[in-house]
Amino acid sequence: MTTGPGLEGDILIVDDEATVVEVVSLYLRREGFRVRAARDGAEALLAIGAERPALIILDIMLPHIDGLSLMRRLRQNPAANVPVILLTARGQEADRIAGLDLGADDYVTKPFSPGELVSRVKAVLRRATRPADGGDAPIDHGELRLDPLTREVVVRGRPVELTATEFNLLWFLAAHPRQVFRRDKLLEEVWGYTDYLDPGTVTVHIRRLREKIERDPAKPAWLQTVWGVGYKFEPGAE
């Protein structure tokens, strides 16, 4: 089985609903992706340990080790920093936010279109290999340095681990210093689409970035909120 364009590794589907796994696998394989499946978090950990996937499609509601617990374990290990798309049921907004807080890159709400999910997989994989905009030269703002080729981030002399989406969001804002962007515009530029995504997704990712790079996340210097409008990157703040 061949892999999708630019894909190293396979897609790991973690879901205890056999029908979901069967249908999503079919659609992904039609697009040339290799696919593995796990029925719960414990099986998923074994699968990830055996071979690091390129991306994980993760249902939140799982037996034994639930999806959020699995996300927590993955993000505690930088070597397992794999892009994750959450599958959530309608009405699970709190779980969805918790998943994004733990570093999920995207989410899809059940019931969903398999074709739409495949499009989201492709978009997340594209984001994992290249920034949204700004060229190939590193961005250096004094105590903050971003390299788009190695995807390394150094803050005040120490490396900081970011997810693919966090890196792309920070890169896009830093590549357009002092410009104010609405949340829907950031969804369009960084995520690549606005349909089906709550603008609050941007808010959660901004909060995670502040916790990782700001001296005082409650009083951010770089990632500033422009009330009633959106967000901007202030390069000279520190």
C-alpha cells in the first residue's frame, strides 16, 4: 500500500466503533494512505510504540484509557509529538476544549462526513510539514527564534516544544508583526478552512502558546489580544 503525498508513517485510527474504523479506513486508503487501527487507548499506546504514526485520529470516548488520558500521555513525551485529530460527539464541548488544551491539532464532530475527515487529515499533515506563510528564513525577535525548516523554537535560550499547529500559528503571527488578525482569518490562514471549526479553537491555541513562551501568560508581551478584534504579535515587547 502506498502512502499519501509527503507522508512518512501511517494513519492510526483509535476508535472502538468498528463501523467508524471500517469506513474511515476505506476513505483514507482510497487516497493512498496506510492505515492501522486500535480499539482503545491501551492498544493505541502499543501501536504508537511499535511504529510512530504520521497522524492519529482519536475518539475521546474510549474504554479503559480514554482519549483525553491518551492525549495527556502523548504530549508528555516530546518523542511522541504526533498530530492528532479528535473525534467528539455533539454536546461534548468541554471535552473538545480539554482536548485542544492538551494539544490536539483539530477536531471533527460525530456524525461526520468521511470525505471531510480525509480533507482535514490532509490539511493537518500539510501544516505539520510547512508553516502557513512567511518564507524559509528563520524569524528572530531577540529572545524568540523560530526556524521553519527544522521547526525549532528557542525562547530565552531554551528550546520549546510546540505542536505543528502551535508552531504554524506562532509563525504566522510573528511573520506579520503588529498586524491584527481576527480569529476567523487565523483559522483560514493557519488551519486552512473555517467551516465546522469553532473560532474558540484559536483562543485555546493562543492560550497554550502563551503558557509556553511568555514570561507571564496572564500578561502576555508577544501574543497580545486586541479586544473586540483579534490577536497580534508585538515583536519589541520583551
